[in-house]
Amino acid sequence: MNSVDPQRTESSGVDASEIAALAERVRGPVHTPDDEQYDTERAGYQTARWHRPDVVVGATGPADVRAAVAFASSHGLPVGVQGTGHSLAGIAADGGLLINTSRMTGVRVNAEAGTAWAAAGTRWEQVIHEAASASLAPLSGSYPGLGVVSYTLGGGLSLLSRRYGYAADHVRSIDVVTADGQLRHVTGDSDPDLFWALRGGRDNFGVVTGIEIDLMPITTLYGGGLQFAGEQAAEVFEAYLRWTATLPDELSSSIAQISFPDVPALPEALRGKQIVQVRIAYAADDLGAGESLVAPLLALGPQSHTLGELPYTQSGSVYNDPPFPGSYEASTLMLGDLDTTALRTILDLAPPKTSLPHIIELRHLGGQLAHPPAVDNAVGNRDAQFLFNVVSRLERADITEIRPAHQRLLDAIEPWSTGGRLLNFMNGENAAEEVRSAYDPKDYQRLTELKAVYDSENLFRLNHNIPPVDSHQFR
Ligand SMILES: Cc1cc2nc3c(=O)[nH]c(=O)nc-3n(C[C@H](O)[C@H](O)[C@H](O)COP(=O)(O)OP(=O)(O)OC[C@H]3O[C@@H](n4cnc5c(N)ncnc54)[C@H](O)[C@@H]3O)c2cc1C
């Protein structure tokens, strides 16, 4: 935790004797705002929005999760979940009961089946490590410190995404505590509806206690980052766009313009400057073609690059995302085909022409992401070609300036948008229609119908909420 929530809730609205009875039933800690450890238990990576629950339960396993859900249900408290707290600009629990799953870690790799089971609070780095010993790799994202469960059920755009599709497309089974307090082992055979809804609907259908995922026969990537001077932004973005049109599915990549603050902690070369970074992950059976595939980018003359063969255990070095907590505002939109006008539109609203935002990113989609998985799920927007993300550090700018700056970019890029969003990159304060945009319309309708079956009271509503059909009482 790198800062203290300025608006710490003073006390819980729940009767102290009831809380004491809950504490008797669970093995992990139970805290209310009066307790010193309350702050530690609710803190996450994202410090822009603090969870301020009435009660926080540090679950140690499925039994604790069941007890916490049953308690919340019987006291009319909505339930929120926090794994590692990496939600980019997450929905914060304001009141209600927060379940912290960070103690529930553990990975079991089944090398023969090519699968891994991970407990609710497990981070990708643990799965990557265990899978590597069986010469396998998971569909992890840019930062290995992310939580496996939330990332996967929110879509999961991995370093290998164009070759294998979304991480949510490679789930074998899910252990979940539903609103009725039952622990269910859900597969495509045992409960096809719930299995479909969880993979994309994420936290709307229960608290997941464990997940079984496919691992891929990957040990080594050809990849890394290329850094270009900010002055080359237009040239590099345009070359990147032309280049992506030529790529095989085995190559996943993104481009970002990053603006560094003028602070002494940074090396002189970066202080107050912009760079353009292209991130590459080539995962083919023969990595030999990697070098010739990236030749057109190298020909543009990067200031530096880290390209080369790297073991998947070092895959976090491709993006080098910051490992420490911070305060972020993020906005996102999925885009279709782009042209040079679209790129100029984006760069005209970015530094140095404006002072905000700090990171503007395009992730290349397509490939297997465009195809439905073997067992259908709720992840939508498979027709998008690029994912557009905008991130600003709140420590370095005022939120009242950041929001309009982000909105100007979203409005300007709208003509190239598919209208969709990927749940994993969505902002905490998204309106209901934006949550809806994460899904294809008929899938959203089916999700609201299933929500009415599995969580008719909308107990799980401290999230990007999918309300039960015909129920608008919580919106
Ligand atoms: C630095 C950084 C890099 C990122 N890179 C990528 C990337 O490459 N690809 C990508 O797809 N995404 C990426 N993301 C987005 C990330 O996947 C999502 O923010 C994801 O939700 C984070 O999950 P978490 O468990 O770490 O976070 P948390 O904040 O703990 O959880 C986020 C949400 O998931 C729900 N949730 C958590 N645990 C459970 C559970 N056990 N059961 C049910 N619901 C649960 C919570 O209700 C909460 O709303 C990145 C985010 C950051 C900050």
C-alpha cells in the first residue's frame, strides 16, 4: 500500500456481535473500518479508488468464501471481490462485504493433460513458473503480477493472443460460490449456461475459488520492445499499421506512446520526454523467422531494442509494466480497420501537442481472437482489429483535466470504433450501456436472463454490473 485512503469509512453499519459470529465461522481475518488491519486488507495495486466495505473478509479457502457469501446474503450486503487489486480503474466496494482472495494461492500443473488449476488469488507469475517445468506456458498478459481468475474471466488478452485467442477461450472448469452459498464445480457438461456466462461475465455470477486452464506448448518467445524517439511518432505509428496487415497469427504486438514526467528519479534521457514503444511476442514452432518479421520496424531506426529469444518465464520483460501500486485513470475502445487519418487523429490529441494523457496504446487483435472458441463463451466484439487504451497517472495530473482529455480522444476516434469494449480494460465508472458494449447484443440479453437465474437479488453488483433481466432497481 503506497498511500492511505483519505476517506476511510468511520465504522461499519453491521452489528458488532454479528461480525464476531462471522469471524468465528471463517479461518481468515474479518475486519471492519474500526480495525487497524482494515486498510491493509482492502488495499490493491490501483489506489485511485479504494474499497470502503462495511466488512472485509480475508478468505483462506472455499469454506471462508461460502461463509462470507452466506453472511452477506442474509444481511442484504452486496459482495465485492479483490484478488490482486489490479483492476485498471476498478469498481470500488462502497459499503457491502469485500472478499479478499489474496491468501488463496496455489497451482497444480497436469503436464499430461496440458492444463493447470489455479486458486482464486494466484498471480500469473506462479503459473508461469510451474508450467515452465513441464515445458508449457499459460495465456498470461503483459504483466505477470495480474490475477489469473479475473484476467481470464474478463477476456484475457495475452502475449500469445493472436495465435490462441482469448484466455477465456481456454478454460476447462471453474469452481465458484454462487449467490445461494453453494460451491459448484462448473464445466461445459455439468452446467453449460453458467460455464458460458462466467467466461466473459466474470464477477457477475459468483466468487470463483479456482480455475482450470489450458497451457500451451511454448517455452521460448522471440520478442521484446523497440524504443523510438517521440519525434518519430507519426512515422512509426504509420509503419506499424502497415506492418500489422502483413503478420502471421503467431505474432502478437502493440504500440504505445509513453510520456515521462520531468522528475529527477528518471534518467536524463527520459525526463519530460515521449517515446514510442513497439512490443513484440512471436510464438511459432520455429522462431527463426522472428528476425525477418521485425526487420521493417528495425529499419525505422529505433533508439534501442531488447529483441531476441527469451524464455517464457521472462515474458514480463516485453512490456515491463510497473510492479508497484499507483493511481490510474483508464479509458478504452475497440477499433476496426484503421488508416493514417485515424492515427493522426490520435497523435494530435497526445503529448507533445497536449499535456495528457500519459500512455496511448493500440494492441493488435485479429488472428484467433476473431474466431469463436471450441466451447462458446460470453466474450464479445471478436470483429475488432485493435484495442485502444488510454492511461493517465493521477499522481501527475488532476482528474478533472484527465477525464475530458480521455473523452476528447474517445470522441475523436469514434468513427473508427466498433463500439465495443474489452471488460479487462474498462474504467471503474462505466455506465450501464458501456458494460453492455463488452458483449454482443444477444449475448448480453442471455447474460441478464442467466443473472436472474443465478443471482436474482444482484448480490454480486459491486462490479461492471449485468443486472438481472427485468430488474432495474439497482441502476
Ligand atoms: C499493469 C497492468 C497490465 C495489464 N495487462 C493486461 C493484459 O495484458 N491483458 C489483459 O487482458 N488485461 C490486462 N490488464 C487488465 C487486468 O487483466 C484486469 O484489470 C483484471 O481484472 C485484473 O485482475 P486482478 O485479479 O489482478 O484484479 P482485481 O482488482 O483483484 O479484480 C478485478 C475484478 O475482478 C473481479 N474478481 C477478482 N477475483 C475474483 C474472483 N475470485 N471471482 C470473481 N470475480 C473476481 C473483482 O470483482 C474485480 O471487479 C492489465 C492491468 C494492469 C494494471
